[in-house]
Amino acid sequence: MTTHVTEVPAAPSALALQHFEAMLGFETDCWDVHESLRAAALDFILVDVRGPASFAKGHIAGAINIPHRTMTAERMAEYPKTELFVVYCAGPHCNGANRAAIRLAQLGLPVKMMIGGIAGWLDEGFALTPGG
């Protein structure tokens, strides 16, 4: 019997391995970010790409606010070209983090997206910090 799940066969294991390993080069998750923020020295810059009003209502402690629309070459020139940016937005219903990742990549900056955004962060039971 074939179901909707199996009507398209799974990719061969070698291809699946390549695909899923590659995904980790583009994405990180809320738990990994949360645990990494506890490190003595961060090896990434966490960027909330929502607007300033949303950022002020609540953001991840340690994040900076750079709305994706303001990520220009001039603005981003103050950061080292080798520094990894981890971007997040409101959540799966928002494409702001995708847009930010595109802009940063176009500027030649290393970038990963934190999947789940604020919604995922809260789903994990992690707190937000108010203020801006």
C-alpha cells in the first residue's frame, strides 16, 4: 500500500546525508543558540532583524537589532568580514530572517538563520528581554 508519504520514494541515503549535513551550514536552532550564549566568548553575532518596536517589546538577550531592510554595505562595514551572523525574526510565519540572510550573503558575510525565530525560542521555554 502506498500513502501520500511514500508515493514519492525517499532519496538514497547518501544523497539524504549530503542534504541534511548541508542544512547545518545554513541553519542553527534555538537550543544551540541558547547554549552557545552561555559561552565566555561568543563566536557569532546574534541579530534580531525585526523592527525596533518589536525588538523593544522583547528580544533574545545578547542580540543586536538590525532590521533586514537596513543591512546595507555601509552599515555592515563596521563588522569583520569573518564574523558569523546568526539572524532571527518572529518565527516560521515571517521571512525577515531569510531576507536578512540573503542580504548578508550578498555582502560576503557568513550567515546562519536561527530556525523558529522568537516563536521557536518561546516554545523552548526560553525568556525574552524587554528594552532596546
